Amino acid sequence: MAALKEMLQRADEQGRQPELCPSQKIGCSVSENSLWTMGREWEEVQREEQEGKEKEKEEEVEVRGQADGGRTLKSRTTAVRSVSFAGSVQRAETSWMGEDVQFPMRGLGLSSLCLQEKKALVSAVSVAVEAILAQFSSSRTVVQKALSGDSSINPSLGRLVLQCLCHALHNLLTDGLKPHQSDLIAGRRPNSAWGLVQASTKPGPKTQVLFNLQVRVGELPQLRKSKHRFNAFFLGLLNIKFLDFWLSHLQSCGDVLETFYCPGSFMRLSLTTCQPLFEELLLVLQPLSLLTFNLDLLFRTTT
């Protein structure tokens, strides 16, 4: 207090305001100016931050709205990034990158035209089977049905089997057949339907009947052509009720199929794309195993 009175007194004598010490100046500045200014600036900063957050929320809501129904690039990108499930992301990217893409191939790479060709092969067999069943439909007794299946008594049935069913099955089994095959011993030799029969009827516990029939047909001196032997083998399959069984067995011989057939053949595709058609083929042929056939293996071999 004494020092302050002395300063005031000196100021009066000199006619000016008292000069405060630096520490008092700083204290006055902080208390009266800086604190007030800093308080206002702090309120403005908080208000600006609050407004910025609200603005960001509005933008986020707008972008999400676009992602739900918009068609812009930004909305699609946001939609993909906002989905955490990998499958959903893949679908979103697919609809973006591959939208409205049409694929010309169907069923594991099989064209529509090729698929129709394979169906036509099975349809031809189905038509032949229906014609054969019609031959038996007029027979009422077991004896009459047995006589209807005898080619010596009912030659029209023999012609129907030979010209329709055997012909249709020959076309189906030679579809995509390789023209040649290479052998280390015999060299290059042509493929044929009869060669396919020989390769698929090796002796075994389940195929002994097929092997015996194949040997019997091969020993007939009247049958010199491959197609005649093929037809005789099928006549014999009808006699022993093993036609659908042999086809199922042939399909299971993967090495035989690979050796004799091209990848686009009916029998090769019966393991993948044409499997439903092959199953339909077996269903079409099954009624024949319920009928009694007595077909001469040498029936019309000259045709």
C-alpha cells in the first residue's frame, strides 16, 4: 500500500496516469480482454463443430438414399462399401459391371442349337419305341404277345426294330464318335459302332452275358459289316432284356467314352450337361424289357 501511494503521488506530481508494472498489465489483459475473447471464440468453435456434424449427417443420409434407389456411380459405390456380406457385394458388383449381359451358351457350355440336336436323337428313339409298343398293344394274351415279338412270325416287327430302333440308336451312339483311334500295336485304325460294342463288353461278373452275346455275334460269318454286327447285337439285347442295362454300363466306362468319343458327343455329355436326356433315354427303353422278343440275329442283314 505504501508503494502504491507513493506511485500515485508521483503521478500527480508529473500530471499523468500511473504506470503499472508488467505483471499487473498481463493480469489486467488476461482478466478483462483475453478471457472474454477466448470465451467467445470457444463458443463459436463449438457452434461451428456442431453445425459441421449436422451437415455431415445430412450428407450421409442423402448418399444412403441414393445408394438405396439411385443409379449414379457414387450411389453404387456407396452401396457396395456399405454391405459387409461378401455375397451381397459380389451381387452388387455384378449388376454394375455385367448388367444386361446375355450368355449364348446354356448348361455348362452347350449351345441351344446343339442341345436341340441332342434332344432330337433321344426323340427319334422314343418314336421308335412307341411304334414297337403299338405292335404289342393289339395282343391280349401272353401267348399272343410272345408271338408278336417273334420276327419269324411277325416280320413287320423285325423290320420296325431294325429300321427304326436300331437306326435311331446307331445315330445316337455314333454322335461325336471319333473317326480314328491310335493304338501302339495296331497303329491308327478307324472307329466304328461295333468297335464300341467290343470295347464295352469285356468279360466280368456283371458283364458276362454281354460278353457272350458279343462273341456270338462276332462269330457269325454272315455278318461282315460293322453296322450289321451292331444291329445284330441290339437284336440280341432285346432278346435277353439287357438293352437299357448295356447303355448304363457304357456310360459308366469312362475310359471307353474318352477313347471313342469327342468331348461334344452325346455320350460324353451324358455325364454332365445331357445327363437328364440320358436318364430320359433309359426311361424310354425300359418298357421294352417287359416284352418278350425272339428276334433272329440275321434278320435282314443285307439291308
